[in-house]
Amino acid sequence: MDVIITQRNSATWIQLNRPERRNAFDPDMAATIVKAIDGATASRAVVITGSGGSFCAGGALTSLAKPTEPDMRQMYEGSLRLFDAIRRCPRPVIAAVNGAAAGGGNELIVACDLAVAAKSATFGQTGPKVGSAPVTGATNVMGIQIGEKRAKELSMLCRRYSAEQALHMGLVNSVVDDDDLDSTVNEWVEELSQLSARYLEITKVSSNLWWNAARDSFSTGLGMLIQAVGSPDMIEGASAFLEKRKPSFPAPE
């Protein structure tokens, strides 16, 4: 199963389950996650986590070396529907970051309301390194969360950051020992369960101000990515990623 959905006390846990590709999601997998989030309104909270020691590597890149516009449009729009579902969900959505969060996986954390990370977790964007750009959260909303300069650092330099660094930046709320991740998230869920679901929903809807303001930027960015499908930079970035080598991008014109 690409996605494992379980009920733990008063929360719906959604576990991404493609460890062989570090839980990167394809359009079908993203649609399954969206359906699970939309169906979790009876829960007090939703928790998203990964399997096999990874959190999420974002969108699956296996098709990028030979991209087609319909396939890429489906992947990009599937990612945006997933992030929108998190923001649209009336319940708090918690990222339980159990390992590497890269690219769209890092943007997944940006979309979540709260994030608790294991000490072994790592964070970072990958866009310009793999022939893409992180336009659905990292180039816009993440600047509100951690500051514009820091967000540009993550989005442009494609570095990796430890869980403690992510906490210092404000990308996550808490860092705990790996063995304590699930129990800590359960404690947060229990704390949320003691509060008014109605007024938590109002709080969440109100907090979506900056996400909603950036929504046009998402669509514009995705449009530019679709226009760049098949470009030399996209092909080189994806090929280098799949071949596990350093990319050699063309010089700017």
C-alpha cells in the first residue's frame, strides 16, 4: 500500500509508504492522501508521517528524464491539491517528521499546521538542483514562517539542515529523540482533543491568511514550470538525480 491510514485514539494517521523512493508521491498517491485528509473530519487531528526512515522526498522524479507536458501538469497539480487539502482540512494537521524531508516533502511541512521532528530528521529544498523550482510553498509561504532571506537560502542553495537547525529557523515546533516521536505527537493530539474543535477550525481558517494570499503565486509558478517542461535544465537536473551524479547545467544565455 502506498499510503497506510490508521486511527490512533482521536487522530487519523496517514503514513506515506514508498520507502524505496523515500516516500516521494506520484499523482495517484497524492490523490489517496487527499482523500484520507478529506475523510478525517470526524477526527480531532490528522498526522502525516513516513516509513522506512524517510519522511517525504516530494514528487516522484522517475518520469522527469523523459517528461511530457500532460504528465508534468498532473504531477504539479496533484502536489498543489495535496497541500491545499491540508490547509482546507478543518482539523489541525501535524507533520511527524521521522526522517529526510526534501523538496516537496519540505513544502509538505510548510503546508502543515504543526510539525514535530525526530532528531535524525533532515530538511531542505531541491528544486534548482534537479531542474525544478519550489513554487508551492517554499518560495512564498515559507518566507512568512522563517523569514525571506532564510527561505531564499533553502530554495536557492538546496542545502541540507538538521532538525535542530530547522527548529532554530522556525520550520518545526519541536525536536525529540527518534524513539519519542510518536508518543510526543500523541501527546500533542491529546492536548488538542481537550480544546474546542469548532474554535480550532476558526483559528485555522483565520491563520490561512498568508497561504490564501500566496495562492495566485502557486498557480503562476506552476504555469512557468509547465512552460519549462522538456527544457535542457529540466532534463539535465532529472537525469543527474536519477544517475546519482552532480548536474552540469547549461550556462545562462
